[in-house]
Amino acid sequence: MKAIFLFLFVFVSTSLWSQKNDKFYLVDTSDFYQLASWERVLLDTSLERFHEMQLNMESLKLLNKMYLSMNDNDVWINYSRLIDSLAVKLNLRETDSSFFWETRLGTISNEAYYFGYKGDQKKAIKMYEKLLVLNKEKGTTTLVINTLSNLGSTYESLGEISKAIESYYEAIELMKDIDDHRVKTNIYNNLALLFDSQKLFEKALHYYRLSYSSAKKIKEKRLIAVVPYNLGSAHEHLNNLDSAIHYYKKSLGYSKANELYNMEGYGHRYVGRYYLKTNNLDSAEWHLIKSIDIANKLNDPFLKVPGLSLLASIYEKGMQYDKAIAYASEAIKLSDEISAEAYKLSPLSTLAIAYENKKDFKKALKYYKRATTFGDSLQNSNFREQMKLNDLEVSYKYQIQMDSIQNAKKDILRKNEIKQKEKELRINQQQRYLLFGGIGLSLALLVLAIRNILTTRKANKEISRQKKEADFQRKIVQEKNKEILDSITYAKRIQSAILPPLDELKKAFPKSFVFYQAKDIVAGDFYWFEENSKGKFLAAADCTGHGVPGAMVSVVCNSGLNRSVREYGLSKPGEILDKTRELVIKEFEKSEKEVKDGMDIALVRIHGDKLFYAGAHNPIWIIRDGEIIQIKADKMPIGKHHLMHSFQTHEFTLKRGDRFYLFSDGFPDQFGGAGKLEHGGKKYKSSRFKKFLLSIQNQDINSHAELLKKEFETWKGPFEQLDDVCVLGVEIEL
């Protein structure tokens, strides 16, 4: 008897799997619909009559069996409450206390599940919180953990993320005292999914791994197949594509071997998506067709729609536009049938691009507009968010402060002008009084004298008041200037965050240096570093302008370089500059006015003893055996230009001891020398720059930053620094 009621309580902790938005969730439900048929007499009895019947433990047992067979949730919760009242009626609190509490906890758990099922999450939370208190007092550790898990899931559904995390962490702390790996798999996976939804992919990855480890210990086939998909997805978000495909293929192979057809379908889709992202279109097509075939056999539209969308993208990339249109249209139609709005964005974008390439601009415009309602699929949302939270915010505050200062200045000038006119009017009035007062007698002269004295005192008071007000306005201007300076200083901190740390650069190139000196607090010049399996990338860039405008352009260009390498997986410097130019132009095209800003850059990739270089205006200098080898750049910038062909990638074989230098034009363009300020001085020039680098070639390259700084300051002398300066140098160690 006790075992039956205990099952009644813990059925909500039975773990099954459901799939939403390409993430696999553990859900709480129970398979209690296939029980044997029970005594018909109880099934034919009304609920009201149960309170009048002489019930005993056996009848309560039969009632419980009937309750378990219910598939109508509203009837089901009424039976749950009835069982609770009958347990009280039979005085189980006194005769069998432990059995009473098992029954009590079970019915509260059922009510919490019922409210969650009906969509009343706030009532469900109240019931789970009540259940948690009772479980901590009367229940087992496992029941407390299951309640915390359900509470966390319910908080998450309401968007109360911090409370959900607290519930999961409390459950994890209690799991140290139990050895139930099914429960651990559930908690770890749910917490990982929460972090995944908040885009905290490193944390999500940690808990996916713990969930996978627990799943393997209970040796349940479906769990072992599902969790690696989530692991692979987290790695894909972190751009760890090799790890992502490893887990996708691992799970796909396991699903095939154990005939888990639904999981096999998802596996083919994920592997196909990976091959699409890496431009292996033939392999991508094969896997996605397999996924769609499985979806058709299982009649699973939620598996089929994303497969159709991805297949349409493959055909669009492969310029098979009719096929792309057919599959994208089918995906949208099926999305409408299953009310899956989130699946429409990709096929709508594919249709727009396909029709544009077929020169059917009317339909292309139609689908572009529809795609826009679901979000701009052609932009990187993380980049937009970064710009929103960083430089655009700084720019917005800076502009407001500048407007405020200008308005304050205008107010001061306007008030002073009014006061000056008032003073002039008073003086004119006094002069009229003097002209007409000359005809008066001595008494009138005396009155006039007294009047002049009083007027002078009043004027002095007014002048004193004006002086105080002018001092007050000057103080306001000073405070506004300080606020602007503080904002620009904060902008420098933001810009410094996008520059690679010097210790990271030193780790990649032990013999290297960076000489970086902004003209103002923030700069348009920046240096850039990236390292992956394809090599080490290094660049020195010079964006249009300097100060705040130059710094804003540098953020856009820096992001373009990052996306070209990380998102599009490019490795050839010329292709990286092509893609960066495309992204920069597209970003500036959002402005209603034409923006021609951009950057000059020298970019290299080092892989083994090979150096690959591409440049926009800025060359690379390589010193070998006391001579400078110059590789010239393409004569066009990263941005809109009358000449816009593809950037050329140059290859150069390195040997030990070679030194190469990347730089902006700030150093050679600086004015100074022996000339006087009034004569304007003269440029340092590239020829003098080459001679200086050759003169220090035998000195440790790690000291070059100080040597260059000393040379720059000596040459500049009393002259103003004209532009930002950025010089990088590396000595090759093979």
C-alpha cells in the first residue's frame, strides 16, 4: 500500500526527454496511461458519494489505482485532492504517520504539476515552495532535489533567472549526499540549458559535460544519445567547430547503432549544418536529406522544418536558386501548419536572396520585408549588442553633453546681451534726464544728483550680480568639460578592451614589440591579433580620423576583422580584407548620409616558416641580412573607393632572424626636426624611418618600443603630435 502512494508522489520526477529549438530538455511527466483496468464499481461512482461511503485502506488503494489511470487533468486533480481528504478521514496521521506524510506530499506535488500543466506558473511556484518546506522536514533528499529542480524550471519559465539558478545550485549541493545519477543528469542538464539560453556558453558547456558523465553511468541509451547534441551546440556557439562536429558525429553514430531514429534525424541535421557552415555543400546536402527522410518516416514536422530550411540555404549557396525557392517555400508552409514562427526567418531570407539573384526584384523585396519582421538575419546580433552597449552609448552621451554645453554657452551670451542692452537703455535714459534737468533750479539739480547716486548704486549692484552669475555659468562650463573628459577617458577604457593584451602577444611572439601612442585620449589607430589552428594573425590599422570619431570607426573595423576570421573562418589575408571591407561598408550604409570612412591596414598570417601578407595602403617591411625588403600594399582602403578590386595575398618564406614591421603613417608623417614652430618644421618621412630601423637592427627587438619612442619625441620636439602612431615588430624564431 505504501509503495503505491509513494509512486503516486514521485511520478512527477520520472525523466523523459522533449526537444525545443534544437535543445533537449528533461521534462517531468509520468507514463501512467497503460495500467491494467480496475474495478468498474469505483469508476462508476460519483465523487460526492465517496465521502458517504465506509472506506477502508483497501478501497483507498483501489481509488488510487483508478486515479493513476486518469487522462483528464481536471478530473485527475480532483481525485488527487479526494485521496488527500480520505487519508485525513481514515486518521492516518495517528495510525500511520509516515504513510500519511507520503500521501500528503504526493498530493501537493500533484497540484503543483497540475497548475504548471494549466499554465498558472505562479500558483505552481507556491505549491512547490510549500512542498519544499514539507520535503525538507518529512521527505528524502532525493525528493527535496526533485522539488528544487521543478521549482527552478518553473522560475525559468517566468523569466526569474536568478531564482532559477539559486534553486538548481541548492539541488546540486544536496546531490553530494546521494548516488542517483538519473537525478544528477536531470539537474545538470536543466542548469546547462538555462545558461545556454542566457548565452553564457562556457558555463553551459561545464554543466553539459557533468550531465553527460552522469548519463553514461546509468547506461540509458536515449540519454547517452541526447546530451552530446547539447554539448556540440555549446561548442558551436563558442566557435569550437572541431569539438562541435566531434560530439555531433559521436551522438549520431550512437543513435544509429541503437536504432534511436528520432535522435539519428537530429544528428544528421546538426552534422549537415556544420558542413554548411564550413562550405562543404555536398556533405551538408547528403546529411540533411537523410534527416528529412527520417522526419517523413516519423511524421515529425518539428524535425523536418529546420532540415528543409538548411537544405534551401545549401542550394542558394550553390546557386541552384529554383531548388532553394522550392525547399524554402515548403519550410514556410510547414511552419505555418505547426505555428512555428521562429522557423520562418531562415527560409524567408533564402527566398529573398534567391529571387534577387534571379533578377525578380519585386519578389526579393517582398521576402526581404517579411524577413525583417522576424529580425535582420544578415547582421550579427552580438556585434549590434556590443556596439549598443559600448561605443554608441559613449557617442550618444558625448553628443548630449556637447549639446548641453553649447546651449549653456548660448544662454550665457544671450543673457549678457540682454543685460548690456538694458544697461545701454538706462544710460540713454539718464542722458535724457540730464538734458531736460538743466532747466531746473538748484532743487531740481539736487534731486537729479540724488537720483544719479541711487541709479549708480543700483547699477553697481546689477554689475555685481552679473559677475556672480557669470562666475556660476563658468563653473557649469568647467563641470561640463570635466564630464566630457571623464566620458572620453571611459571610452579609452572601452577601446583598450578591444586591443589584444601585450602578454598574449608576447606569448605568441616572444621577440616582439608594440609602440602605440594616441594623439588624443582615444585613437583611430589600433593593432589586432588572433590565433587559431590556421596560424597567427597580426595587423596594424589606421582608421579615418583620430580622437572620438576615429575610435568609433576603429571599433567597427576591429569587429569586421574578428567576424571575418571567427565567424566566416577565413585565413588568407586578402580574403579577410575583402570580407572586412564588405562588412564595414554594409555597417556604414545604415546611415542616411553617405559615410566614406574606413581604414588602411597591413595584415599578416604566420604559419610555420610562411608569411602571408595583404595590405590596404600600408606596406610590410622585412629586414634580412641588413637590407629592407618591402612588399607593397594595394592602393585602396577598407571602405568605399572608386577602385575596389580584391586584395592580393603575398607569400614570403621566412628564416630565423628575419624581422618584419607593420605600421601606420603616424610615425613617418610627423613634423619636427631642427625647424622652428613658425616655419612649420618638416616630415620625418619613410626614408628616414627605414634608416633608423636599420641602425637599431643589432639591438634586442624587445627594446625597440623605447628606442622608437625616444626617436619620435626627439624628432617631434615642441611640435604638436599630428596623428596616432602604431608600430609593431616581430623577430622570427624557427
